[in-house]
Amino acid sequence: MDAEHSRLGVGLLETEMKATSGGGIVSTATRLAAVAAVVFFLVTAFRSGWRRAETDFPNYYTAAVLMSNGMPVREYYDWTWFQRQMNFAGIERQLGGYQPQTPLTALPLIGLANLPVQTAKRVWLALNFFFLGGTVWMLARITGFRVEQMILLAFLGFGSLYSNFLYGQYYVFLLFLLTVAFYCLDRGKSGTSGFVSGVAFGLKLYGGPLLLYFLIRRNWKAAAGFGVAVVCGVAVAVAMFGWQDFHYYVSQILPRALEGEIIDPYNSGNGTFATLLRRTFVLEPELNPQPLWNAPVAFFFLRPFVSALILIVTLLGLAGKGAGNERRDFAWFLIAILLLSANTASYTFILMSLPVGLLLADAEFAERGFLIGVFFALCFPLLPGWSAVFPKLWVLLAVFLFVGRVYLRPIRLKLLVAAVVVAAVLAGVDAHRHAVSYAAEPGRRYQRIATRKDAIFSGAPAISGAGLFYQSIGRDRYVLRWLHDGVNEELEFEGHAFGPAAPTADGPIRFELVSRGTSSIMVFDPATREVRTENMPKLKSNSALATGIDGDAAGVTSPNGQWTAFARERAGPKQIWLRNAADGKERQLTGGNCNSDSPAWELSSTAVVFASDCGRGIGLPSLYRAEIGLGSLP
């Protein structure tokens, strides 16, 4: 949608809201504009999503297929494994992953798992259209505005709506759940409101902070309903996946997801405080080679300090004299949740239609204009280069402060000082924990190798006389890369290439090729560059793991036979260990609150090359080289 359509929508909405009469020319124009908006939406956003398959929806669909087949949820968070399963599910040229979803995120889609992926997406889009309609109807009932006015409000978020329907995203459904939660709260059904909020938390985490809202408002029925929903969600997750897999998510995936370590945690397209601070203070050779100031400790302190301060001040405001209007209180808290979020995208901001709609009901005309403008700005697609200055983060902070002024003014200075002190203490404790972990990470001890600008994945190294081979992510598929003679060469095949292995020093490279729902073991000869299929059974299944080439568990022995390097997981992330063949003694090679795996020996037996996701997105590693016997061992 172009800017003229948007300005027209803003003008009609403001004029209609200013009008005191429900009839007349303005009301007729509003109805016609609402009908035009719906038609425009159907022939653009809805139609584009209906026709296009290569979007985000296959991630949810694949997870639903895996759920229906009883696959372990722990494996969902392994990028290579999940990509293989996407291909088995019929999704050929589509990169994907399951981070940072909860174990239950795909549960609402499990009924679509038996449909072809594009048919399933179309059903999901149709359901989302009705979810959107239900949201509009509830907002009209809550606020007293007419349905056509709420349609125009939703239409002003066209940029976000478009990406939600194009990609087959989840946020219209989440908006519907949050709106149901407030609709029930507004009608005195507190227990149901809390339960629905708990369901939203189990599916997408956004509902989680609402427990604090219910507690600060002393709404014990809502808090109890929330607790019941969480207990039910945990019971369902444990019943479906087992306690160990659920514990793995809670202990290994969730903490890093809440800190923004998702895909590329330095990408300014994710306009959050966590990303802004990480880009400013943390050096990452591939993803953030030129931070403003390389001061990781500043990041470790400021990230939790900002989050804690916003949360504490919000709770103080809601507990103070400025609170009392449920619509405004709930709206301000939702804005705070989005401001605290560690992960946002274009489709996320459709959630703002709920707080903006609630605030419009009690706002003066000038304030309505500001709120409508803010909603449009947050949902409008960013022009190239704009994301570098995090404009939507500052807009969101501005509306948080603007709406929150009635809550912040009554807070006594002593309480504000106490809030700063408490936030600083909490941040200091958390910063110390992260600094200790950071000091033990491979980047502080070992050489980074095979670095390339913006490389998101470099893993599964294999070493032969021809050079270093490793798995990487290309434009639309997984590829192999070959580091030799000072050149880092990409090897692309007809499908996804996984797990290179070098059985002998002077022989060919074996790897797994997944294409058209089939997994095959291939052989690449570096001398002739010929590729052939190895004579072994092909694996083709939607429910069984097609095992690639993985020496993590058994370990790899050095060419001289003196050491074995292996990856071990002991109540925490995977780490690389060494075992001395002579005396059996073991030493830990890597540390940090991150994963290191896939060890491979150099032919001289003097160094181990391995992959680690420290300082990066969960499961998206880079490569390191650790020399053995030269004082580098911890």
C-alpha cells in the first residue's frame, strides 16, 4: 500500500472519530472506506499469501508434521535436522528453522499436518482472516466504536498485515488471543482472561508478562487462571515430548531466546534494545565486525538494566495513583511488553492494534491523531538503510512514554531512585554471570577461521589433504564450502548438503545430500571435482530421522592416535572434550553458556577445528582452531 492510501485512511478515521453523530455523510464514507479496505486487503495481502509458498509458514507446518509423527522436540532446534525434515515434508527450496518457538507453538496447526503445505497455508490464511474479523468485532464492542471504524484502524496497519498474510505468520492469531483475554477481563470474566493469557504464553511467550499485570492489579482470579493454563501447557508438553525434551527447551533454548540470541542477533532489522546494545558494544568478526565500542561488559550490564528498569517502572506506575482505567492500564502494559521484546519484525507490530484501539476509546482528538500516526509508522515497511538507526524502537519508546506520562508523574522520586538501584543490582549480578561465561568462550582462547562477512552458519568441519570442508548456508539451500590455497570456495548441489566427512587424508569427501524428500550419501573427489552417489540405501521418510554423518558422540581420534576429541553435554550446553589415549584422562577444551561441537583433527594432530555458536544465534556456529600441546588447553 502506498502512502496516499494510508493518509486517506488516517484522515477518514480521524474525521469519523471526531464526529459526534453516527449518521450522515461522514459515516457513509467510513462504511464505504471500510468495504474498500477489505477488498483491497483481499486482492493484495491475502491473495499474495494464497499464491506464494516460500514463506515462514513452512516452519510452523513442518513442526506440526513432526508433532503429529511424535518426533522429539529437542531435535526441532537443530537447524540441520529441521531443514532435513522440511524437505521430507515436501518443502524443497526453502530455508527454515524452529527457533525461538516454544514446544507448543505449532500445536494449533497440527490438524493441518496431513494436508499439502500450500493447502495447509491456505486454510491457515482463511482462519487468520476470521481471527482478524473476530478481533475487530471485539475491539468495537470493548471501545464503543463501530466495526467499520475498527476495520479502518486495522487497515492502517496494512504493512504488518501484509507480511503476516504473505508469510503465513502467527501474529494475527496471537492478536486474537490477547484481544479475547482483554474482552473477558472487561466483562468481569477474570479467570477466563487469565487462562487465555496463559495459553498465549505457552504458544508464543508474549502472554507471559501478563501474569505480573494481574498480580500488580491484585486480580487473583486472573492470576489463578493464568497458573492453571501454564500447568496444563506444561502437562501437554511433557506428555507429548517427555520431561527431558521439555527441560532442554527451558534450560537451553528459552534463556538464550529471551536474550535475543536468535538467527542473527546483530541484525538491525530486529529493532529491539537487545539488538541495538549488542551492535553497539559486541564485536563479532562475521556479523558485527565494527561495533561502535567493543565493550562486551557494557552490553552485559545495559541489556538487563534497561529491561529491568522498564519493567519495574511500569509496575510502579500501574500500582500508583495514575492507574484505574482498565483499558488504558492494559494497553500501556502491552506496549511495555513489545518494548521489552527480544525479537520483533514487520509482522509483530500488528499486535499494536489492540493497545491503540483501547487507548483511542478514551483519548482526546489530538491524542487520537498521535496514536493513529504511531500505529501507522510502526506497521509501515522500512525503507532500505533505515533499520540501522532503529526507528521503530524509538517510536515504540516514544508512545510508551507518552501513554505512560499519567502513570509516571505520580511516582515519588525516592521510588524512582529505588527502581534504578534495584535494576542496577539485578543487572550487575546478571552481567557478572555473563562475563564469567564470556571469558570461557572459544573466542577468548582460540583462533577464528574461515570467516566471511555476514556468514550465518559455518559448521561440521572435515579436514583432508585437499583442505578444509564445512557446511554452510547459501542463498536458498545448505552448501559445502572448501577452504584451500587461500580460497574459500562454495560447492552447491541440487539439494541441501550436510555433514561433510573425510574418511581418509587423501581420499574423497563424503556428505549427505537431501533433495526431493530423499537423503543420499554422496562422494566428492577434490582432485577431479566429480560427484557421485555412494552405493547405500536412500532414506525417504517424514517420520524417521535420516541420519547424516556425525562423529560427535563417538568422538574422533587424532591421526597420531594420542587423543580423542568429542562433544559432551553435561547438564548444560555441548562442549568439546579431549581424552588422552595413554591414561584415559579427560580435559574440557571449550566453555561458555553456548554450544561447541563437531571436532575435526588437522592432519598433523596438533590442532582441533570445531564449530561453536558462542556470541551468535542458537545453533548457528562459526569455526575455531584450537592448538593442542602449546599451552592453549584450559
